[in-house]
Amino acid sequence: MATKTIVCKFGGTSLASAEQFRKVKEIIQADSARRIVVASAPGKRFDEDIKVTDLLIDCCGRAQRGEDYTAVLQTIQNRFQQIIDELGVSMDLESEMNGIRQHLEAGPEIAYMVSRGEYLNSMILAQYLGFTFVDPAWCVCFDEDGVLDAAMTQRTMGAALKPLHGAVVAGFYGADSAGAIRTFSRGGSDITGSLAARAISADLYENWTDVSGLLAADPRIVNEPRTVDYLSYRELRTLSYMGASVLHSDAVRPAARVGIPINIRNTNRPQDAGTMIVGQLPEGRKNAVITGVAGRRGMSVIQVEKVMVSDGAGFSARMLDILKNRGIPFEQCLTGIDTISLVIRSDRLDACKTELLEEIRSTLHPDTLNVKENLSMIAVVGEAESGYRNATVRVLKALTDAGIEINTINQGAGSLNLLIGVAEDRYQDAIRAVYSVLG
């Protein structure tokens, strides 16, 4: 059955200039099903350029410190005015900028300021397309702690968008019940797009960026890695979380819950099919045993050893409570009969490492306690129901043949889902070694 409704999100590079706006308009007009558009703030136009969001952060910081911010604010206004003038749209930018100036003078709040890039860019795009502008402060709902209220958001976004035949929604932010602006983490416009797709039960969520889909490895490390045609929601979440930056990892969940396919496309090469993220492959397509590899540097591992720790009443829970009470999230927890190993981002550990280790010693009385630092984690994923055991052997052999020591390893059940810890100075070598056995 033909696609009836498409939600399409365009990233910062796709909307960085008037020239890019024109490309976006051509894409939208090429398919009448593309009736809901989610827009990011203007990104970089060239390598040395500065993203508008970063300019807004700078402007807000200067205002909070009592420093002169007028030059930075004028730079922001000039960026938007140039787009308006080159597109020939009618918009009172000066009035909008006066509102921002009043906010800065009254007491700047970072969430409000960083949201203005999406807000203004979306207003311009709506005018240019002849669509209705939808401010997500009306329909993307957060609670008083800044946590997304997904159920309320689904109802309010659905009510706002379903009656419209053409709408532009600003990405990245919403508001709480008091009307205060709240934001997702950077890249959160992807989440707004996924929420919109779910709210209107879209047939497809297109995420338009500056690459023709998800690559099987980092092109800065592997020369010309292949593009992945299809992959599962789970694979995408794992690869995105571990460093594949084409899509925000939290953007998968809303669409995946109701089975909406996600298509990653290239604004500059709309003829490319891109990558399709689905719950189930189309009939006749075969799963790749190994889909892709990604990784993160800057990891540390806390290793706790105590004889028969697995028999100790609540030992693991008490260990995790220590981290929870200190607000330290962990990436992995690996357990054995006598050991617990916790993988933690080094930047989250550095500030309290000495105190944390002392608390573990005094509370749990381990036989040994040590920290391995300067590690990186490599994620290897695949969805084939058979062959993944052989693939695991191939991956480990490739690392061994390259002389790369494996510090930690964690394997999921049922399909290929390997998380491997290696020394940080061998990170790129490990990525290349794993990519060499992809297939």
C-alpha cells in the first residue's frame, strides 16, 4: 500500500542557508504525503562556521555573566535575516529578536535561549512552504522535573497535527505545565520527529541529514565504509548510543513502539535510498550476520572481586546503590561468580573516583578493588537468527590477529550484540579489525 502520511525531520546542515531551504522545499513538494515537517536550528554552512545553537549558548552565557552580548546576538539576527532576504519570505524578525532581548535583560534561561534557533528557523520554513507553524511549547509536554510526558505529548501532538495538511514543528524543545521551556539533549529534534510520527500514526518517518544513511563504520576510521540498507530498531539504538551520530538514540523508541519505519536520507542527494530502520525486514531480504560497528572512547572499568560474590545477599544491588546515590550512571555491569565489573564513562568518574572507591571498600569489603582506565568500548551488532556464533568467533579472531587485547566482553542472547572493551590507544585498530569481517 502506498505511503499516505510522512513526517520528515530536517537537521541543521539541511537548513543552514537559503540554498538548503530550497533543497528542502523541492524534497517536500516531490511527495504530497510529506505534510508534517520538523526543523532544526541552522547548522554550519562551511567547516569554520558556527552553529546558531552554539551562538545562542554563547549569548546566554555572556548575559548571565553580565558581559556584553550584543555582537553575538546581532550575528544570530544576521544569520536569520540573510535566509529571510534570500528566500523572499515575509516575516517580522525584528519583533522576534526584541522578545529575545527582553528575555536576556530580564534574566536569561538557557533552555529558552537555545530553543530560539529551532523556533525561528521553523517559522521561516513554515512561511516559505506555506505551511502552518506549530510551536512545540503547545504540544510537547514535560513534567516539572524536565522529564518528557510521553502519554500527554502523544495526545496533544495528535490533536495539534492531525487536522493540518501542512505543518512545520520546531524540534528540540517543549514546555512544562507552568509554561517554562524544556529541551531534549543536543540532537533532540530527532526525538521531536519521532514523537510527531507516532502522534499522527504516520506511515513513515524520514530523517533528512547530510549523509546517505547509516554507515557500517566511522568513515574517519574506515576508508569508504558501506551504507547499511536495512537494520533493526535495536541495532540502530545500540550503534547510535555507541557513537554512530546519524540519529539521536532516543529517537528510535517512539516510532519503534508502533512499528513506524524510519528512513535516514541525504538532503543533498535525495535520489539516494538511504537506510531503512524497521522492525522486520521486507520479505525476501536476508539479514546480515554483522550489520555494523561503532564505539566510544573515554571509558573506565571498576572491578570488584569477592569470593562467591554471587551468593552474597544483595551484594550487587548494594554496589549499584552506591553509584545511584552518587548520581553516577554505568554503561555495563558484568558479573561472575567472584567478580563484578562496572563500565563507566571516565568523565563521570574522575571527579569522585577516590571517594567512590573508599565508599566501596568501607561498605562492601571486597577482596580486591581496582580501576582500569583509558579504555574504549566497541559495539558489534547484527540481527541474523543463525550464524551469529560464528560471527562472534570471527570478530574475536580478527582482534586477536591484530594483536589487540580484550579487557572486557559482554554478549547478548539470540543475535549478535557484542560489547568489547579495548585499550583506548587501540580503538581505531579495533574498529578496522572488526569491519574487516563484516558481511
